[in-house]
Amino acid sequence: MTRYETSFDWDEAKWRQAERVYAEAFDEKGRKPEAVIRRMFDRRMCRLHTASSGGGVYAMALSGEGDNADGVLVVDYFAVLASLRGRGEGRAFMAYIRDWAKAAGYRGIVVEVESDPTPDNVRRIRFWEACGFRPTAYVHHYIWVPEPYRAMYLNLDPERLLPDEGKTLFRYIERFHRKAYAKK
């Protein structure tokens, strides 16, 4: 039986379980350092979502917002153990996060995905589309990473729709990143 949880506070034991999934999915260059993640929890801007079964945590996500007034949840990292991919576990986990976000009053969810048309990137984009996310045409180029990114979004509240323009959606993502990496 799968157990889904969302943690608002740093939980060392839970992080150690989730970290195994995080490290498998993202190389050292692609991960935020643990000190930054801890600081995100200290600032109350981060949540750790986990999916676990008898074998422990098999999926994890970090989410948060750069500005609570916007009602936009940014999914910063999302990963499922490689051995379980392609079985629907990721879609079920994302459905849990979607339902959690809707119940928490978020108007929508935004995620950034690599936009180069490599087979891995195309597979990731298809995953997000299967979860109901819509891609935007705008391609964002960060100064500090070579890969271009595209925003994808999922509306949760029909009365408060997210903008469908990628440049605008990246403002939410960039605010989140700035706040996460800010020293104070």
C-alpha cells in the first residue's frame, strides 16, 4: 500500500530516505545542495512530498513558492526510483501533489522542464502532459546553466487561471529560485 506524505518541516530521517531517490535522479550539478534545501525549510518556503511503501520512499518532490500571494506552487524537483518508472507510480504521485495543492488553495502548479528535444527530455515532457500540464512556447535561458528550459503549468482553480505565457510563468519560478538561494 502506498503512503503519501507532505512535510512542512525539516525531517532528517524522512530526508535521508528521500535523498536516495533525489541523488539517483539528479546528478550533483543538477541538485540543490542540502544546505540550501534546509534553508528553504527554515524559511517555510519548501515542502517535501514523498511516496513510500514497505520498501521505503520510492518517489519524492520538493515544492514551494516564491511569493505566497500568487497562489502558484512551483515543483522544484520530482523523482521516482528508476526501477519503478513507467508503471504509473509517477502519475499517481503527481495526482497526490495536485490534490494536495488544490486542497491547500493553490490556483495552479508550475514546473520547468529541459526544452532541448533529446529523447529523455521528450519523455519528461510527455510525462508532465500525461499529468495534465500544458507546455508553453517560450524557451528560457539561464545564465548559470547551459540547458534551455520551458515552463509547463496546470490550472487548479477555474476562477483563477494561471497565465499561459511562459515568460510570465518563469517569473514565479525565478522568484522561487532567488528566494531559495538568497543568503538572508
